[in-house]
Amino acid sequence: MPRKGFNSLDAELADVISRHARQDGLQPTPIDALWLMRASSPSQPLPAVYEPAICIVVQGRKHCLLADEVYEYDALNYLVISVTLPMAGQIIEASERRPYLCMSIDIDTRIIGDLLIQLGPGGNHKARDSRGLYVARTHNILADAVLRLAKLLDQPRDAQVLAPLILREIHYRVLEGELGNRLRELCVTDSQTQRIARAIDLLRSRFAEPLTIEDLASAAHMSTSSLHHRFKEVTTMSPLQFQKQLRLHEARRLMLTEGIEASTAAHRVGYGSPSQFSREYRRLFGAPPRREVDTIRDGSAA
């Protein structure tokens, strides 16, 4: 049954996560597929490339912004990202006393595929739309599995054996949930969603190259018109807009982690015009490249 609000299960989960995520930011854990997030204050919208994941808020609230669409999730609702998506995340409820706490579990298509073989054809729920992400109600049965996974962080020896079993259970609960058909489509051979995922994979691996819509359609085994229409249904953007965002995010990473100049980063990710790069960077991140990167560095040093 759906959860009624903050109860003892939530409190126990928040205690476990707060002990293992003592600093603000996204943190890995000894369980490879599990990441923890903590924030002690609300944030501005922060653009990033999100990988397929199941995101369960333990405490606080967050928005994900995909183009002009807003997806809100909290302790009553979880977020599923079924394909790689450039979007913005904004923490809207957090404080020093009650920080935002979140668990992110990498989606494993091998687990989903194995479950589909075991379960056979079916799926009782129809997706309301075709987006590559959705918000669904968190039921106690899913929350219980999530708590058992989190508690394994205190039991590293047990985690080696039990974590894969609980991760499989969590995938199963999401797959059988109200919008599980989104994940089902991702692993059904030659489904529309799987074809779009192939096009996304090609864009990710060759984002710096001048790919054409024909290249992507060939990889996805779709006509160019079908690809363009379906791609926009899933991601809210055209393939070339998607590629542009991947380029800008990679350039930002290069400037932050390798300390290279904006013009060099622009060239590496496929921009022929530094001025065009600067304009599009400012449009996405809210400031010119050098200023925006310096602001992040100054904030990290503070």
C-alpha cells in the first residue's frame, strides 16, 4: 500500500543514510550500484547528465527539470530515469537540521532482462506518456527493500552476498509498479524505447563528431522522421539538441577537472566557433564558461 507519510521506516532509513553520507554532495558506497546524496540547503537548478537510475528521496524534496517539464519527488514518490538525459536538478527542501538525503540506484538492464525472461510477457500498467523519466508513488514494500539495502552499508560482509539479491528485488518492485512498462520497453528487443536508447548511446560515444540524423536513424533501425518524433517524445529535445547538451557538459567537465581553457575545451568537444560555444554555454549554465567554472571552484574551496 502507498506510504502515509514520515514513519518509523523513514526515520530508520534517514538515520542509516545520514551516518554514511556525512558531507554534502554525491558519494559512492561499497555497494557499486548504490550512491548517496546529501545537501544541507536548497540549491539553484544545476544542469547535469543523468544516467539511468532509481532515485529514492529519504528526506527533503527535489525537482528535476527536463526542458519546461518539472518532476517533483520526495519521501512519498521516487524518480526513475530510464535513459541517459541531460536535465537540471534542484533541491527545494533541505536544511542543516534536516538535510536532503537521497539514494540513487543504477539501473541494470541485465537484471531487468533476466526478470522479463522469468516473468514472461505481460505488464499490467500502461505508461501515461513516453518520457525517459517518471515519478511514481513509493509503496511500503519497495521502501522496505530499500531500507534492507541501506542497512547492508553497516554489514559489508553480508553485503557481498545479499546486495545483489536486494538490488534484484528493487528492480522487480519497480518493474511491477504502476509505470514499470517504461523499464520493460527498455529491454524488449527492437522496442521503440530500445531503439532510441541505441541512438542515445551513439550520441554519447561520438558526441564530438558531426553526426547526421541519418546516422542515428541507421543505428536505431528507424526512418529519420520516426526517429526524430520518437526521440523528442522520450527526451523532449531533438537529437542535435541532445548532442549539443552532451558537448557542453563534457566541455564543462574538462575545464573543471583538467583546468583547460574554454577555447580548447570547445574544440575538443566539436565546436568550430569559440563564440558560438560561449553563447550556448551561457544559455545552458547561466554564465560564460570561465566565470561559471571559477564560481564552482570558489564554492568548492569555501
